[in-house]
Amino acid sequence: MFRLLKSNWGLVCAIVVATAFLAEWALRLLAPQPLIHTLVRHDPLLGARGVPFGQVSIVRPDGGRHTVRLNAMGFRMREELSRSNDRHRILVYGGGAIFSAHLPIHQTVFGLLKNAIEAKTRSFQLVNAAISGHSIQSTRLLMMEQIPDLQPRALVYVFDAGTFARTLVSSDRSAVGELRFDKNGHPMLVDPSRSPQFEYLERVRESLDWLHRHSQLTTLIITRAGQLIDWARALLGEDTAEIRLAELPRMAGESADIKETMYLSELHFLRMARIANASTVPLLVAWLPAPRELVDGSGNSSMVEILQSYRQMLRRLANGHRNFTFWDSVVAARAPPDSDRLFESRGFGAGKLNADGSRWFANLAAPAIIEFLHSATDGTR
């Protein structure tokens, strides 16, 4: 059998390729997949970067449909970036929480904030610099790249505490990078670099990324593989995330993994504060609460205690750096609504704010952001 296959190797390859094409065609016709990765391309430094003029059609769990479109610079917004001196560019970051591909643009936090703020101050142009999947590290690197290029008047970073909580639970270090020590024993962050030694691997990665962005069959295989892994974990015992949440120490300092992840993320925010000071471009970090923080009687939750200590860290940074401001939505939301009504429970947007949640957060955050922007731009109207 092996000899037969070997002698007809070309025929075997042709059959495999033809089968793949037929499966791709049938999938597009009978069960189309949302090619969300069409909107981003692989970047060795940032991990992902928006594709100029990228667009994809999304079918929501409620049966509705909307199209996600990116502009010429790969930003999710209807208008193009204004280079006019009469407009003050405000770069808004926040990863998937601000990109919000699962919602029409007018229902997202960014869309609601943009309409509310620009209606009051026409000289402001809010720019959606958020990229789906970006972490603290990739957001900081993107800030460093865009400040000299786009010359914004201010920066707003909506920090998604829910995503960060999941990072703590999963011990995923990719979101915060790697910690090393210099010759003097001082801790230092290690950022990705474009190494010529790995150029071949980057080419392979780009090819696979192209398949992921254009092939519905590849997307389906990756989705099903993830579901299979989750099923295997559930088969081996209870839900891993719930076990880890229940066993989290009451204070983050009791866990080496959690302590290191929090320390690394603190270093990233410290770098952001220093970037804001050096560039004289003010930065506002707005806290998007995790669902757990909005639950009544959650004060004894280990995760809530850890996130509370994290908010305290951000307050300390804000007090110690002139161009770094922190807005705490948990304190501002004195009577938070039912969190179950604010977050998506199914679909690829699960865990993110739904339309009601986006409206709630945008209404809560808008006054603080407007006050910050007027202060940052000397009250320009």
C-alpha cells in the first residue's frame, strides 16, 4: 500500500487539494463561518494589526447581521483619520472590548462615546485605535508607534478587567510578556523583536495567518479544535476555570504566578505613564469592570479583592505621574445594574459587553472622559 501511494504521490496530493477545495466550497455554501480574522494580519511586534479596508459580515446569536468595516488605516470607524490642525486626535485603545466586532459600530462603547463627545466638542476626533486580541503589552507598543506618527492630543485606554481576570485564571503570560533581569539584578520587560534569525518562521506564520483570514475551513477546524480541548478539560474533571477561581488565594501575593503577572502588567502601565510624560500626551486609563465586580455581595471574592488591589496600583501611578490619569468605574457605579444583562453569554462575543452594557458603560464614562479631554486640551471647544 505504501509503495502504491509513493508511486502515485502526485495523484494523492491532487486528491487532498481537491477535497480541501470541495470542503471549502461546501462550507461557504451551507454553513458560512464568520471570518473575523479577515480584519487583522499577523505582526511580529504587535501580534496583530488591522487590515486597511478590511471587512467581514457577522451573524449575531439573535439572528441579526452587521458588517464590520475598517478604514484606510485599519481602524474600525466610519470616517478617515483627519490630519487637520483644527481637529484634536484622541486615540482610544482597549483591545476586543473597544473593537467589539460582535456589535454594530453604533452600539459599541467607542461608537457611543464618539457620538456623545464629538457632538459636544466638534474639534475632537476620537480614533478607534483598538485591535481585537491586543493585550496590555501590545497596546503599549502600539502607543509608542502611534504617538510620533499620528501626534494625538490625548490617549484613552479602556482597560478590560474581565479579560485580565481570565488571564490571571489561565496563567497566560503572552498577554503581559516575559520578565528578565539585567546585569545589576533589576527587573526589565522583554518586548518582541524582528530577529533575522527567525525570518523563515515568520514567513511560515504569515502563510498560516493568510489561511486563517481567508479559509472558512481553516477557521472551522481551529474553532472545533478549541471546543475539543475545552471538552477534554471538562471530561477530566470540573470546569478548570471555576476550580482556579475558587482556589485563588485571598491576596495576590500568596501566588507566585498571579504576583508575577500583576507585576509585569504594572511595569507596562509604568512604561505607559513614562511615555505620556515624555511625549506630553496625557493618558487616561478607564476601568471596564469585570462581571464579577458588579455582583452584589462579591466583596469576599478572591478575584474581586485582587482586582481591587490592581485598581489601587493604578491610583498610585496616577498620583505619581503628571500626565497619567485613572478613572475607576467601580467607584463611579454606586448602584451597578444586574451584570447578567450587560454581557454577552454566547457567540464569539461571549464575556464582552452587549448593546445594553455598552450603553451603560458609555453613559457612565462619558462625563469623566470629556472632563479629562478638556483638561488635556486646555478646554478647547
